[in-house]
Amino acid sequence: MVNWVFIGIILLAVVLFFKITSFRYEKWWTYSIGILFIFILFSFFNVVRTNDIDLYTFEGFVSGLKSYAYWVVNFGKTTATITGNVALFDWNMTNKTG
């Protein structure tokens, strides 16, 4: 139940942001911020659901934030490792048979 309340609040904040924003001519930034909010929302609740964290208590919410922070750091490290491996890959390899 609490998860749906949080989702509703964040979706309402995103809708209000789009409605009352002063970024009328900079729609790219507006959409980027909205997509970032949605990513944070779904990734946070995915981490909370995966780790069976109870958001009804303050301690549970803090535990959820710590787990989410750990996930974000791990996500960043993994992304950096993959990007580094792609950058070091020899893309000019010829297909040698035989």
C-alpha cells in the first residue's frame, strides 16, 4: 500500500512539474528530468521489493535508502567497467578463418 502512495506522489510531482514548469522552450531538459524521476522511482522500488524492505517504519525507509545508494554505486561501477571494456575492444579485427 505504501509503495502505491509513493508512486502516486512522485507521478503527481512529475505531472505538476510538466504543467507549471517555466521550461517552455527547453523541452529536452524537461523530458530529461521527468525521465530521471521515473527511473529513480522504479529503480528504488525495485531495490526495496528485491530486498524485502518494510517502508512502513522510519528505520525501514532509511534501510531502503542505504540499499538504494549501494545499488546506484554498484550500477555506476558496472557501467564504468563495461564502458571501459568497450573502449579497449579491438574493433578493427578481421575475420580470420583457417
